[in-house]
Amino acid sequence: MGKSTILIGFMGAGKSSVGRALARRSGIPLLDTDKEIEKKQGMTISRMFENQGEESFRKAETEFIQSLLAREDAMVISVGGGLPLREENQVLLRKLGTVVYLQVQPDTVLRRLRGDTARPLLRGGDVRERVEHLLWQRAPIYRQAAHMVVDTDHKTPDEIAAEILTMNGGGL
Ligand code: S3P
């Protein structure tokens, strides 16, 4: 198994902010798959969904994590909420290192992402219903993909990062 730490979980679970806190505490560089894919494609994820469709974004996600296998350095990697749903991606993530599932309740997602316009899957219609349905669908997959599960409700990113470090024996 690789030596990176990979944060997975639903939109609003805090993958990016916990990733930043973990990187700061451990001194290990952070990599965010959404940001890297946006940079590579030269457009936002919303635009990618609109112009090329979700499937094309999913393909870019798999290609990107595949490319990370060639790297030898340890990283903190926060991945887009839908990335672990593909089985081949689950295998790739576990090759890269320790997979940590940041668990979150629908109420927390709705509170944290109120007013968000960057996430195409949460746009329009009854957002609560969509979050509850998607979470219900995805939670078993996230759980199965992960080595470790951490609850994130009512905690700050720094508290969650500290908990991950403790669970991991004090470091990454
Ligand atoms: C998605 C989550 C988003 C982003 C895209 C699709 C998903 O990332 O990759 O909008 O399918 O859950 P975050 O989990 O960082 O919001």
C-alpha cells in the first residue's frame, strides 16, 4: 500500500478543509482532485458537466488518480465526492494509501453548503431530498472503500485532522 492519506466522503463532509488542516499539521503536501482536474481541463467542474457531461468528468477523475500511482511522495489527497463510486477507483485509492471516510449527516451537508452554486449535482429541485437520497445510496460504498471512518458533524476541520492523526498512531 502507498503512503498517502486519502479523504473520501460526501459533498460538504469537509474533505478539502480537513485536507488543509492535515497537511498543515503533518507537513505533507495536499492535493485536491477537483482542483487538479479543473486546472488540467482549463474549466470549472460545473462547466465540464454542462459542456461534456458527467461521464467525461468521471473519466478524467479515473485518469487523474491513475496518474498519481507513478508518484513516490506521500500526499494528503482529498477526492471529489463521486470519485470512490467507480469500483476501479476504489482499487486505485487503496493502492495510493490509507483511505479515510469522512462521515456526515444530511443536515450538516445542507448547513455547510447553503448557497453553494459550484456543485452541479445539488442544483435545482428539492436539495434536501437529493442529499438524503444520494447519501443513502453512497454511504455503504464509502464505508466499503475506506480503511477508517471518522464522524465530522459538529467538529472543526482541525479537530477532525487531530482525530485522524491519533487514529493513525500520531502521524501520517
Ligand atoms: C461530486 C462532488 C464534487 C465534485 C463534483 C461531483 C459528487 O466534489 O467532484 O461536483 O459526485 O459528489 P466535492 O465532494 O469536493 O464537493
